[in-house]
Amino acid sequence: MHQMAPSPAAFKSAGPLSGRVRVPGDKSISHRSLMLSALAVGTSSVEGLLEGEDVLATAAAMRAMGARIERGADGRWTIHGVGVGGLLQPQQALDMGNSGTSTRLLMGLVASHAITATFIGDASLSKRPMNRVIDPLSLMGAEFTASPGGRLPLVLRGIAPAVPIEYRLPVASAQVKSALLLAGLNTPGITRVVEPVPTRDHSERMLRGFGAELTVDQDGTGARVISIRGEAELRPQHIVVPGDPSSAAFPVVAALLVPGSDVIVENVGLNPTRAGLFDVLRMMGADIELVDAREVGGEPVADLRVRGSSLHGVEVPPDIAPSMIDEFPILFVAASVAKGRTVARGLEELRVKESDRLALMARGLARLGVRVEESKDGLIIDGTDGALLAANGPVEIAAELDHRIAMSFAVAGLVSANTVTIDDMAPVATSFPTFQRLMQSLGATVA
Ligand code: S3P
């Protein structure tokens, strides 16, 4: 969360990858487990929490607003909640680091408390649009003083009681949906979010698990209507966080692309609102086997056995996009060595993630020698049919503080004839602190 010296790393092709690995806990579920535990009455515990910088930013903010949060020597986290409505005025600005999820969800929580909080973040986060949460939270009565364009740093003056609203999401965003549901927790009456395009449903699942009165219906247009009754009393829970499919995506694609690989990634969360990448990879001819499918903490989970596969290009079905929204950078790497053309459209949202992911992927892949065409809302990629990337010499990639751009090009390095150097791997610690070690344990060459 503080600026550290850049930490470059070089990746290049090696022999087949093999072994059995476990990815860290799901980032989305980890954030929510801390926030809801902090609002329950009593002591909750969380196993398998992602100890990445983004989630630690959430923990620090919840502590600053009164929750007691401790990490046990066994890695289990304990959270003593303050009760819904019990958040305290933070004494300092809340430093959100690189984390859009922390920022937007916590803005929702603060909005319906009579407290004032300042939100700050790093250079990447300070470029990201916050009007998508400012607008609906203002309708509930909260007041904002934001930087130009509705950006961080911003000051939020919450209100209690807030006004319950019904809000139709103008962008498909789980963060906006969740911000409103969390604001609704401490708002009298029913707060309703209408979601025309379904996004990840971890908030709904977990709010119910904590005892909130939450229903999901469909309206006449087929949109999901999520209603939460406010002034809820949350009961403390024991939460087990499954492995993050968005992190698993990197070793999975690496194993698919490096010929002869055979890798097992254990404990991968396969919530249908998150697992779109694995479906698209299968459409491309990927050999991904689900082993020991089970349920962990109310979420479907399996071990994935992945073998090196010859992939072919596909047209990515637009309705799958929300269930793999964070996985497009690594999908584009897979498409780059597939046989034939991959077309992905309807992805304007990728331009306002931790970086402009369409622009950075198009630029970086072109430098690796891939034929790629960027449009307003997507990429068209003509794959090399298995030929190695970076055939004309070493390439350096600027990751622009985007963990998933860094990891995607690291995987591209494993199928490159020359080294691919990422200028700074430090941002990877926001979501997947063990990435380099894990990839090395599978046989990847990292310098
Ligand atoms: C997240 C939602 C997604 C995703 C982000 C995490 C969440 O963003 O990109 O990494 O935990 O709710 P959107 O809110 O834009 O869908």
C-alpha cells in the first residue's frame, strides 16, 4: 500500500510444468468475510483468508472503524464485530492502496453511518471511476466531495438513517451491487438492486449466511432483483474461503500452453458467476478435469487437473463475460498461441480496471509478435498455432501497477523464445503473493 521499489522479473520457456499446487483464498470472498464479520454481533473466524495487500487494506479500514481483527499463529483470522450501525468515525484517511473492491464496498458501508471518511489510494486506483457508486449512494442521502471526474481522493459524509432506494445498475458491476446491499444493511426498510446482467453473487450468499433477510427474484425483463431488509442483526460465522479461480487461472493457462505439462491446482472455487474462463478454455480444446468436486463454505470447489493442450481460437460468447471479467488478460495470452482467430467483444469495462487492460494487452502482445487488433470494446487475436512468442528478441513489459497484467505476461514468457521481463511484479502481492514461488515449484524459469 506504500510505494515500494519496483521488482522486475524475467520469464522464459522451460520444460513441461508439473506438480500439485494450491492458490490463495478468493479475493472477493475474503473482502466480504472481513466486512460482514466486522458488522456481526460477536466473534467470527475466517480460514483461508487471502493475505494479499487488497484484503489487508480492507482489514485495516475495518479496524480503523472499530472492529478488532486478529490473525492467529495457525493462519486463522478472528474478527470481533461492532454490530450493524456500530461503525466508528475513522481518525485517519482510509488507504485503499490498489483495491477497487475495498473502496467501493466500504463506501457503501460508510454511506449509511453518520461518519465521515476520506478515501485515498495509489496512482492506479486514483484513476478509476467512482461515480458509479457515488451516484446511487447520493440518492440514499450520503454526501461526497470527490476529485475531478469522481475519483479518489474523496471525502464521504455518511448519513443515518439513510433512505432506502431501488436502483437499476447501469453497468454490470458486482462492486456497485455490493456497495448498495452493504449500505442497505443499516438502512431502514428495503433496499433493492436490479441487475440486468448477473455478476458474481458472493455478497448475496454471504449476507444470507450471516442471517440478513435477502431475497432474489426476477422481474418482467428477466433481470435479477435483489432485496435486502435493513437494520439487520448479523450473527457471527465461521467462514472457509475457497481458492481464488482468478488466481488459479494463471497456473491453469500456463499448464495448458506449455506442451507436455500435467498440473493439479487444488481447491479452486467454481461459483458459476466466476468460472467462465474454464468454460471458454474448454471450448478452445483445453484438457481440464474436475477432480473431487465438493462444497467449501457454501461455494462449489474442485481440484483442477490440467494437461498441455493444443488450443484453437473461439468467438467468446458475450454473455459469459461477467463470469470471467478479470480473466480476459490471461485468456488473451491463451488465444495468442492458439490456432486461428479469437474474437472478444463487449468488454468496455476492461478499460477501467487496475489499468486499461484492452490497451495494455494489445500493446504487449503486439510486442511479443502476436497479430492483435484492438477495438473500442474488445480484441481480435490471430494465434501462432503453438509457435513461441517473442521470436525476435527479449521484450520488456510495463505492467502499470496491474497485478493481472503482470501475471499474464509472466505466463506469456513461459511460451516465449526470448525472455519476457515484467518491469514490476510488486503489484502481484495485492491478490497472489505466492505467484512466483508457485510457478517456480511447477518448473517455470524465473530470473
Ligand atoms: C469484484 C468485482 C469485479 C471484479 C473485481 C472484484 C468484487 O468488478 O473485476 O476484481 O469483488 O465484487 P466489477 O464490480 O466491476 O464487476
